[in-house]
Amino acid sequence: MNSKQKEPSKEPAIRMVMLPKYTNPDGDIFGGMILSMIDEAAAVEAQRQMPHRYVTVAMDSIQFHRPVGVGDIVSLWCQTLKVGTSSLVIHIDVLANRWQTDAEHKVTEATVTMVAIDEERKSIPIFPVKEK
């Protein structure tokens, strides 16, 4: 862990109940909904590390392990893997608590790269640069 990087959070970045409006024609939660939640969770984690404006530049190694159903409570847990000069690499585990069984399963995971930007959309250092 980078010396400036914060410890992993003890609570999820996002927790939501999956509603029927999020379903695809087969009745499962639409994968795009989960991807949107992953993007939002990465933004929450980036802000937790250091407040800036961030943009998503990559979503890598997205793996859908299990379907998510209506009524499931989905929690997105983030861990910052790497802090660069202007970028953060964040791993996100998506867990679903099945309301029918009360069992929790990892349903999706992804790695997201976020870059800090200024008002002109130029990358900026995440942490203040010390003057020499």
C-alpha cells in the first residue's frame, strides 16, 4: 500500500436493493446496471482517497460470476490497489445478499482506473506535490 493511500474501507461504497425496473427481458438484473454501479463505486472510492474531479479511463477484467435477482441487496466493496501520480487503480467486488436464502455471494468483480482532472479536463496530481 502506498504511504499516502488510505486503509480499505470497513463499509461498502454502495449498497442497493435491486428492483424490477433494473431487469433485462429474462428477469435478471441488467449487466449495464451493475457496470453503472461499479463506475459509481469507483468514484466514491477515489473521492475517499483524495477529493478531486475524476474520470473513468478503464474498466478491466470485468467478470460476471452469477446473476443478480430482484430483491437482492447488492453491496460494492472497493480496495485501492495502486496510487499513481494522477491515477488510481481500484478493485471492486460486487456481493449480492439473496433475500430468498439470506446467503451472500460474489456476483461480479472488476478493476477500474480513475484519473484526477482539473477544470480543463487535464490530469492533475492526486496528492499535493511538495515544493523543494
